[in-house]
Amino acid sequence: MNTNSAQSRFTSIFSGVSRYALWSLLTIFTLGPIYWMFVVSSRSPVEVYDKPNLVIDSFYTENYAKVFQDRVVRNYMVNSLIVATTNAILVTVLALFATYALTRWKLKGSDSIFFWTITNRMAPPAAFILPNFLIFTQVVKFDDFMLFDSKIGLILIYCLFNLPFAIWLLKGMLEGIPLELDEAALVDRASRMQVLFKIIVPLAAPGLAITFILTWVFAWNEYLLAASLSSSSARTITTRLAEYVTTTGTNYGELAAVAIIATLPAIIFLTFIQKYIVTGLTFGAVKE
Amino acid sequence: MNKSHSNRLGWILLSPSLLILGIAGLAPFFYVIYVGTHSWNVFSKERGKVFVGIQNYRDLVFDSAFLGTLSRTLLFSFLVVTIELILGFILALSLMKDFKAKTFFRTVYVLPVVVAPIAVGATWRLMMAQGHGPIPFFLNKFFGWDFNTGASTTQAWIAILLMDIWHWTPFVTLTLLAGLLAIPKEPVEAASVDGANRFQMYRFLILPMLLPVILITVFIRVMDSLRSMEDVYMLTNGGPGSSTTFVGLHIFRTVFAKQEYGYGSSMSLLVLYFTIVICWLLFNALTGKESKRTV
Amino acid sequence: MLNIRNRRGLALASVVSSLALVLSACSSSSDSGSASGDDAWFAEAAEKLECKGKTLKGVTENTPPGQYVKSDIIPAFEAATGMKVDLETTSWDEMYSKAINDMEAKTGIYDFVYIEQDIIYQYLKNNYLANITQTINENADLKAPSFDLGKFTSFIDNFKDANGDVYGIPMEAFVKVYLYRTDLFNDPAIQESFKAKYKRDLVPAKNYKEYKEIAEFFTEYGKGKDLWGTTVQAVTGHPASFYELFESILPTNGVYNWGINNGKATSANGGSMDSKAAKDVFAFWVGLLKQAPPESKQSTWTEVGTTFAAGRAAQGWVYGENVAWIATDASKSKVVGKVGVTLPPLGNPQVLEDAKSGKGYLGYYDGGAFGVPATSNNINCSILFQQYHGQESVQAKWAAAGSRIVMESTYSDPIVQEMDAKTNGYYTHMKEQGPLYRGAPPYPFHSAVREVIAPFIYDAIAGKISTSDALDKAAKAADAEMKKLGY
């Protein structure tokens, strides 16, 4: 990244010691809650409710042991993995097609359509639980199968908030890819689909990666729909977190252990992909 | 080029998305509109739905509890988005130049975005709890302050603001950073050669070029903060009293706790309408700036 | 003198036998059929009723009793009958929304649901549940010899209709008692100090004045020791505070059934929600916040339990389901063996008379049952399961796991007697004084009215309005809501 010149002179406002101080403080602020979550996961219930101690003196392994031995937690993790990954792939592909259409064709009402897709993500979810429940249990029903408590059901319903988000994200990125490239290829007798796969996709790859990651994270972390529309076979790991809040006391130690385990896949993803984040977001203009 | 032929392909590519969103989104939406015109409490003496037309909406306009949650939500949204925008901008600026360990700092900084909202709420609740939470404990120990989010409205607000800032500023920072990096260098060079000072540079050049990205970020954050529920719910339960009860939680309680499906549906639609209006204004400001070319 | 071949054989044999031991241990844990009742009959019945191979779906709260059902009772039932039981243990509001959505929309997803004692009336009014008594009577094959409705405690009366037919089989019941710290109350130095100040012995309070004095004394004593004089379940923003006030506190001053009389709450209309008695005791209760730990304004029943277990309170109203683990579980409680149980303090002696005669009551009898939705597709098979968990032989271990008692005979079981000793007589108290407590009143408008009253309670706790104002406004709002709902 070329950072000398007027631009960097005018835009960088911290330097040297003050910058390190700023970012060190930020790191403490960012890691603080996560560190506390970890500390809590190392404590027995009686210790959790004791005076706060910032140091881990002894590690109560019961919390993690219980979580690992719990067949249910493993099932839930697998469900989450399947649902999040499938949904992210589905959404990214569909959004790619949709934004390709929106940016390369002059379709009637495309602005309104684009805005309408976002509105799906705007409503407070509570009142929509009942109609979704009805659709899942009554409308889509063949023999023994119904959408309720199925992974397919969750994958489809998650499109409701992930697809608009992906379309919004990708549209900006595809708009950043000059139409001249399309035109040149079309003049050379390429088909539209060839242009999509041979020209657009490679250039938009970082953007596609970032879309995939973010939609994956949103699907992984979703709670309300997963809880209301699943029963036992399609439960995700986030629903498990809510189950720890019981009437006889929240076992925060175990909850923290599950929360950490539930966050790990996302953190792993993040570290591998993080170099694409900025590249992706700058619409490919800047390489890291 | 055969326009109608190529338009067909465009529609074909667009249709799967429209189909899914249409089925998953429109059907429930119409159902909610339908229920919103009824009074439907599962446990009222008269079972079932009673058609009341727009009475629900009339009641909502005078419902002080609902209006209270609405104004609180707007205030929260405004505070949160403004603070995150300013902080995010400053931090994005500081990330523009390379420095040692920058990658490490940035990676760590982005972590909060991937934690599930319900876990975020639970963690912050634990940190703020009386007796065993480190924050009240150390605030008292070192400063003698009494920090009780269950007793003081101001402190509860501080807590939820901190939590939201912790959770979402990284997202804002990254999008702003992307926008900053995409600013072409030539105009900046030219202006600098012309003797522009820092203030003029920002006011007339950098911020205007950054506007689309700022608007997109504000758009997304406003939308999400207007419907958020799980994290605030876990942290304060809407308390003390109803001072942190926002629209999302209020609707949740109306539908699930009070079993008022009709009223809750109309409430939901009213809030949706509100959000659409706000976002439409932002959206128009955004698309006004883009050129529209197609092949 | 073992040569190599023999040694290898011996090694092999010991490996095989230890494997066999491990495997049999694993399988015997799921083969607990021998531990819980008349499995042979149930196996036969499952065949006759064509239930074998079917899957029952249930939903309940994630609590120790609910978890015991999942971990012990269901595996035994499955092994005996060849049926499968899928029990969801979820959070309180999720459980309700799923159960109600299912029964209201008649989608037939659940074959049994948890019914809390306070919502049964709403369910009965909407004809959500199957009539268990009648169904069993109409089908000779369905009647389990090891199941006897008469053996349950009077708690089962909450789940009967006007004809005495049963719609839910109790699975948990507790009383919300006056819990106090025996180590503090029995400490000679503390007793002396108390006597010197108040001129009477330090014993659990019998009335509000005594209770307040004890609370003040211990708050003073506990300064710097992380100890306060009382717990208060005063969370603002969650109905738990409403529940403590209306279910446990108001009755002690003679305000029964929420102060609602014939669908009217205001005194003007014949109710007593805004009566002097109600206002007095409400003021007393809110006043206790001065002697309560700082987390009280965020405390639901859960936090009250953990506050007590962390040793932060000298006394308080605590739900029975928490009493057991507070008194016995060292991994969760710092006051194991240090708690005592007794009747709550009363506003006046008439209340005790009312409770004894049945005219009133002095505290809350909590609990729940499993009921069968009328829309279930497997009513008979589900009822088999209800009878299974309702067998006498299943009760004792369940009591130990979840500190719940729904059957008279369980009190005399040695396991329960042992626990009784450890909790300084909680189970004895429940057995002998249980009749003085009562569950929620039979109101089909329970949740709706609660939601309109609660905000005023929260405001009074937060100090925004006076307790007197709060009850005035609450009573008016309650009347308006009941009228709106058609009652």
C-alpha cells in the first residue's frame, strides 16, 4: 500500500507512541470481555458468584468436560456448521447472480427491487415468528416431512436476512468493476455467463469471500428464528446458549464454555480470511 | 445487441433471489398485515380473531408505552451510530498507514463482530453484575463509585452503549477504512499542491468522497439497532423499569408474554414502516450520488 | 509359573473382561428399567396400543426436574416400551410460545407439554388439553396398575376441571418458604448482640416488625462482610418482582388472589388490590430494599437463589426448588447445611387462621405438570408416558435430583428423609405446612393482567411513584384489561 504523499499526510492522524498507546488500549478493551468469558468458563458455580478475581488461580475443568461429553452439544455444533455453511454458499451464489443482473442490465424497477430486498431485514422479528411457524408446520408438509425442525427450513429462512445483506454488499463491489471489461469480452463473442465466470468472479473474489464470511457469521449467530423453528433435530449451538438460563440459576461457567466453543470456528475463519477483508471491502482496488 | 433477449437472462439470474425472498418474506408479511387488522389475544374470553380494522393503529398512536419505547429506540440508535461513526472514522484513519503489529491489532479488534449477540449480552451482564462482576467491583475499589445497572437508568444506558460500541465499532471501522483506501490519490495530491490545509481537505474533498460509504454504514447500523433485542435483553432485561426497553423487546413481550398477536403485529408493521421511511431517505441520498450505466 | 502363552492369554482375558465390565456399565445406565417400576406392563401395553416404534415429542423448561426426566426417566421408558421420546428442554418463554402456538394453531407437533400451575386455567378455558381421566377410563388397555391418581398430593387438584377430571400429571412442586441462615441465627455472640439491642431473642420473624428488625440488624452487622439483612426479588423489567409481591407477600397481609374479586381489582368495584392492607405490605416490601444487597433490583428468583447461596443474605423468601441445592450442593453453594426453613412472617394472626381454614393462604405453592395437547396425534401413547413418570416407584430418585415432591408417599422414602435432614426440614415443612400455601388463582387472564400491572410495580420499586399510587393505578389498569378481555 502506497502510503506516502499528500494523502497519507492528511489522513493519518496518529503516529509513533500515541498510536501504539491507542491500539494497546483498544486491544485491552476488545479482549477484556472475551478474557472475562474465558475466566468465567474456568470457574465452578460457587466461584463464579464469588468476588471477582482477574487471575485464573485454578481451572475448573468440569465445565469444558461436560460440554465435550455432551452429545447434544456436538449435534448442535454440527447442525450449526451445516446450516451456516450451506446458507452462506447458497446466499453468496444467489447474490452474485442477482447483483450481476442488477448492475449489468437495465431491468425495470431494479432500484425499487433492490430497496425492497433490504426491507426484508428491517422488521423486528417477534411478530413474524407465528406466520413462519405456521408455514413451516402447515404449508410445507409432505407425508412425514415438514420444514419445522429441519435444517433445510433454517437454511431457507436465513436467506431472509442474509440474502439482502449479501446483495447489498456485492452490488457495491460489482459496480466497482468497470463495464468496459464486460464490453470488451462481449465484443469478443463471449456469452454473458462466460463474462460472469471468467471476468467478474476472479475480480470480485475478495468481495465474494468477504460476503461468504459475513453471511456465515450471521447465520451461525442467529438465535430467535433457530429457537422458534427448531425442536430437536435442527437445533443450533446458539439455542443451546439460551438453554443455560434456567429458573434455578444460570450456570455461567458452562454457558461461557459453550459460548467460547461456539465462537471458535468464527474466530478461526476470521484469522485466515482477515487479509481479504480490506481488499474485499475496497472493491478490489487495494491489495494487501 | 438484442435487448429483450438479454433482459430475459437478467431476469433469470435475478429470479431465484426474488423467489426465495418473495416466498419467505411476502407470505409472512401479508399474514402479519392480516393479523394486524384483528384483535387477537389467545386468552381473551372470546376466542379467536376479532376484526377491528385499523383500530390497532389508532390505539398505537396513543399508546404511551409503545411511543416511549419508540423514542428510546431512536435515541439509542442515534447515539450509537453517531459515536460508532466518529470512533470508527478516527480508528480507520489510524489504520491507513502501516505500522508494526498492525495486522495483529486489527485482527484482534475485529473479534467482537463474530461473537453471537446472546453471548455478548451474557458476558457484559456478568461483567456488570453486583457482587461478582469485575466492573462494579473495581470501580468501587479504586474510585469509590457505585455502579449498578439495575438501579440507575443512566448507568444502564452507559452499559448498553458500551456493549454496542464494543460489538459494532470494528464493523464501522472496516467499512470506513475501505472507503478511505479507495479514495483516488490524484485529487488529494492536486489539492495539497494547491495549498489546501487539513480542514479544507476534509471538508471539501475527503468527506464528500467518503459520503457513500458513510451512508451505507449508517444505513446498516440504523437498521440493525432498530430491531436489536437479544443483547440488550440479556444485559438489562429492559430495566431498570422500562428505561432500556426498546421496540424489539416490547414487541417480543407483547407477542410472547401478553399473547397479543393482533396488537403485536400492527406494532411490528408500524415500526417497519418507520424504518423503511428512515432508510429510504438515506437510500435516496446514496443513489443520488452514483451514476447509472449498464451494458 | 506362567509361560508366555499363558500370560498373553491372561492379558487378553483381562482386557476382554474389563471391556465387558465397561460395556455392561454403559448399557446398564440406559437399562435403568429395573429401577423404575412396572416395565413389563408398559411393554405389553405399548404393543397392544400399537405405540411401539412411535416417537413422542414433548417440550418443557430446562430445570433439574426436567433434566432428570430426560436423563433417567425417558431412557428407562424407551427401553421398556420401544417408543422414542424427544423432550425439548428450553427457556421459559420459548417453551410457552411453542406449546401455545402448537395448540392454538392445532398443528399437532407436541404430544406432551409442560403446564405451569398458573397457566392451566388458560389452557383449560381454550380446551387445549386432553382429558386424561376420561381417556384412561374409556380404554382398559391404557390403565396402568402401578399408576394411581389418588396417590398424588393435593397439588393435583390444580389440574382438575369442575368434574374432577385430571388434565395434567404433576411432575414438580415446591413451596416458597422463609429461608434463614442457621449459622448466623444460632451464633451466641450474634444472639447476645441482638438481644441487647432489641430486648428479645433472635429467632425467625413472626411478623413484619420483627422481620424488619432482623434485616436492619444483619445489614448493620454485615457491613464490610458482604452480608445483608434480606433478599428481595425486585427485578424491574421482569415479572419475577410482580410474582413475589402478588404471590408471596400480599397474602401474608390478607390480600388473596391478587386482590381481584369477581374480575374486579379496585376497592370501588369490590376488589382489594388497592386496599390499605395491600398498600401497607407493599410499602414494607419495597422498604426492605434498604436492607438488601445491591443486586436486588436485578434479581429474579434465580438471582435470589444465587445471592443466598453466595452467603449474601441472612434471610429471605426463596423458592423451594432452590432450597435443596442451596442447602446441599457444595459446588454451587457456600452455605451448605447452614439454612433453616419456616413459615413466612404475617401481617396479622388472622391470616394464619384463614390459611388453616382454607379461606386464604400465606404463601405460594409452585409447580407444574405434563399435559397432553388435545391436538396430539398420539394421545394414548402419550398417556402411557404420563402414567410412567407418575408411578410411585419413580418419585424418590426424582425428588433427590430435583427437590420436588408430588406424591404423599415420597415424603417417607429414605432418600427424601436424608435430604430432609440436610435441608433442616424443608420436606417436613412442605408436608406439614404445605396446605397453608396455595398456587396461583384460577384466572384465564393471568398473563394479560400481569403485563398491565407489572409496569407500575417496577416504577414503584425504582422510586418513580409511591407504592400507594402504584397500586391505585395497577388496580384501575387491571380492571380495564379484564373488561377489555371480556371478563
